[in-house]
Amino acid sequence: MTALAQRLRAGEPLLATFVKSADPAVVEAVAAAGFDVLIADVEHAPLEARDLHVIAAISALHGVATLARIGELGDVTRILESGVDGIQVGDVSDVAALRRAVRFRPDGTRGAATSHRAAGFGRVAVREWVAREVAVVAQVESAAGIAALPAMLADAPGPDAWFVGPVDLSCDLGHPGELDHPDVRGAIDAAVEAIGSAGRTLGIFAADERAAAAWRARGATYVAVGSDVTLLSQRAGAVAGAWKETR
């Protein structure tokens, strides 16, 4: 099991942010900022597998773990060969399929090779490589996912953490962006309660540091705040706005 998987399962408080840029300077700036985990957003950013090599390598130099957030399981083998510590999968409703995707044959569907960065470009023996486990985070962000959550939580071994995605959940419930709508809030609370009652690690997205602190107080130990581009945009906007007020 990777160090990140162990830290997630142990409930160690981990602060993350999404990375949507493959620019080495941006990645290095964020990696050096003090986050515990960088989540390379393959699902919602123009990142390719080769970009993950850069993000993972730079993050490792700063002692920061990396996950690749993906929307589908089809490319898991290539993504994990980039050197990231694991995957974060969007809208999970089938734990068995997720488990098969990250396991090698005969227990799963993942192909085995060692001529890539994660296995030292062939320096790691095949037996050692296939024995390595990766960190797995499952996102719950739809009504179907929440309905399936009790059964998924009972299906062991499960993911290392369960991550509630409030924005996608609000869209699925017909209230896009209305995170305080009673239906959305009720669904989030139901997911949080189920995850906590099962003794599993709770992860969630927070818009800012205040929201992150509030979720930490509610038991979330894996919290992702914003992204590299939103943090840059918000800070730049604040500086420009303050300047304009002096005119």
C-alpha cells in the first residue's frame, strides 16, 4: 500500500487542491505552498498522461503526494504508470468495478509492464510492481451514488477515502450551484453520515479555507480546496479590486 493510501485510511488530516495546469512553474509554486496532496484533474482540465509525469515528479521533489482525478476507469493502467500515488474517480456507484480497475490480473483488469516512470523504467521487478497497491479515492456526487453508498460501504475492501462532490451533486439534483438548497444539503448530510457511521475516511471539496475548517470540524480528514487556477484568479482579483478602490 502506498504511503498516501495509509495516510488516508488512518484519517490523517490532509489538505489538497486540484491542479489544472501542466506548466512546471505553476505546479512547483503550488507544490511548495504547503499542500499535502495535489490532485491532477484529468477529468476537467486539458491534462494528458504525459502531463502527469511532470506533476508527479515535481510534487515528489517537494514531498507532496499526487492523485489523478479521472471520470472513467478506461485509462487507469496508463495513468498509474505516470508515477502518481493513486486515482480519484468521479461519480462512483460500483465499487467492484473500481477494485478490478486498479488490480492486476487475475484479480483485476489492469495490464502489467515495468518500462515506465512508476516502475523505474524497468528497474523494478514485475513481481514487486504488481504487489504495489495504489491510493484510491471514490467520489460520491449523484443521487444514484448516494443511494448505492450503504451497499458500497459494506463492500470490503473499499477505497481509501470517500469524497463528496457537492457541485456535481447539486447539478444532479436539479439545483446547480445551490449548495445550501435543502435537497442538496440533505443529500450531502446523508452521505457524510453514512461514511462516518461506517468508520471510513471522509473527503470533500471546499471552496475556501473557512469552508475547509468547517468540514474539518465535521470530521472530514481529506479536504480539497479550490484549484491552482481558481486560487490564482481569486487572489489576482482581490489585489486588482483593492487597487481600484483607491482610485
